[in-house]
Amino acid sequence: MHASGEQLCPECRGTLRTGEQETVCTDCGLVVETDRIDRGPEWRSFDEDERERTGAPLTPARHDMGLSTEIGRDRNAPAKKRRRFARLRTQHHRANAPSKVARNRREAFIEIRRMVGRLSLPDPIRDRACVLFASAQDDDLLRGRSIEGIATAALYAICRIAGVSRTLAEVAAVSRVDRGRLKNCYGVLNRAFDLETGPIDPAEYLPRFATELGIETDVERRARELAVRATEEGIASGRNPAGVAAACLYTAARESDVSLTQREAADVADVAAATLRETYHQLR
């Protein structure tokens, strides 16, 4: 080190230059020190007068919009400490939903998230279903009805609104309510909010049905052409789109001499074989 206090390279005694992230010797190129610590503010500023802290975004899929915290677990802690934190978690869980309305909403949102995971649905569908359930709760539509029923109906309604190909039977299969109660609760939501549930394109069902039936790509491609024709010529009008998709797959399989029975095609769409035959005859 010079008398002036200037640091020197430990290898060649050359001069050091300090940049934004590294301290480098200007003679031999040795990197003496690195510093990648972000020393900037922890908040983001999109406007001169507005600052936002970082963190997880707000989400309508949680009853508290995701603002509450969680008490973690430490399995290596002593038994006495684990018991104390278990009591704290219980009290914290109760405090997060102090009212019956909040508890019901939390239970419904957990159920919606569970069904969304089982059905492999995207997060926007989950969020919209939670918002629809909250609206139903605010309008007192839960009176005399189960939380699970309205939650499942909200999820099915959003699938219909968004044009996501999930049949009533598929949603009921992952729900804790039967199909009849699901239809009843869906009717309640439809009458209360006048849901814009347009018809789903039969072609939306084809990839999943073809995968479940083990249909080859060329047969699925021909079935998609038939589905477009069924929509354009009005054959699909007023019919179950899942049944129309199954009929298109069955017709394409018959044309390609692929082994596929009417019962197999009808079962995957959860429709009667007679319904499939009627659409098949019109396509032929």
C-alpha cells in the first residue's frame, strides 16, 4: 500500500481500479474483489410520487387477497417449541378469518384451488371463479345451499364463459357435490347474474378426447375438419358440444378404418350412444 493509502495488487503490486461490481488490477488483470450486492431501494418506483414495495402480488384466489402471513414449521425444533408454534398457528388461522363470511369464503377458495389443480386449469380461471363465488356470497345466494356446490358451480360457469372445454361430468367428478346439485347451483348463478355462457366449440374437446381414446393425429385432424363442418352447417346447433366432438372422432375413425366403438366414443364425452349416432348419421 502506498503512503497515500492507495491499495495495490497483491500479485504484481499494480494499480487497482474499482468498477460497479469488480475491483481489477490494471496491470495483470487479477480480479481482487467482486461485489454483486444490490444496494438500490427495495421498492419499485413507476411514478415520482408513488412507490411500491416488492413482494408477492395480490390475488383474488385468497380470501384475504394474499396479504396475511403464515407461521412456518421447524421439524428439528424441540417438542415443546413445536407444540407452542402449533398453538400459534391455530390462533393465527382463526384470526385470519374472524367472521363466518370470511371463513366460508376461505373454505370455498380452497375448494376452488383444489378443483382447478385436478382439472389442470390456468390461474385466470381460478381467479375469476373466486370472484364469481364472492359475488354470489355478497348477494346471499349461499342461503340454503352448500359452499361446495356454489364453489363448483362458479368454476363450471367460468369455464363456460371462457370457452374452456370441461364438461359438467368432468367438473362434477372432481367436486364434493353430485351432478344434480351442481346443475341446480349453476342454474342459481345463471339466473342471478345472467351469465354470458356461449356455446363451446366442439373442436376444443378433440385433443383431450383423442388422447384418452388413443386416436392418431391424422384421425384427429380429420375429426377437426368434421367439427368445423358441423358448426358451419348447423349440425352442432343445440347439441352437446362434447357429444358432437365424440361423433366427429367416431366418424373420422370409421373413415380411416380405426377400431373405435360408439360406446367408447360416447363414454369419453359422457353422452348416450343414441345421441352420438344421431350426429354421426348427419355427418355421414
